[in-house]
Amino acid sequence: MYLNKEVKEDIFKKHGGSGKNTGSAEGQIALFTFRISHLTEHLKRNRKDFNTERALVSLVGKRRSLLDYLKKKDIERYRAIVKELGLRK
């Protein structure tokens, strides 16, 4: 599987502060970004996989909600995570 325990721990360690801090907004945004990029590559190969497309749209919406929350709470953390992950906007 593409997203095992070690990969998740590395993502949270890099963006969330520690491997166990799975509740931080930055860690969750980074995890969603990783999953979105994986699903995007899958959809490039399998254009008619509409269930995956629906899951991708859902993940993008969740990430957008977390980014909006972070922007409202702490604009500096928002700017840092957007720059670090290379997200638009």
C-alpha cells in the first residue's frame, strides 16, 4: 500500500512537529496533499474511475476547509504550510 505507518509518521514528523502529533492542521494538510497527489496520478491512468474522482474532490474540499481554518486562526502558519507544500493561493 502506498500509505503505510512509516510514511504517515514521516509526514507528521516533518509537518506536524512529531510523529505522534496527528491532530495538527499542518500535518493533516500535508497528509491530504500526499493523498491528493497519489489519487491524481491514479486518475491520469484510469480516466473512468469515477469513485476515485469523487474521493479526490472530497479530499480537496477537506484540505480547503483546513486551510481556511488555519488562515483564520494563524496567518503565518498558513503562509508557511502553503509555501512549504507548494500549494496555490
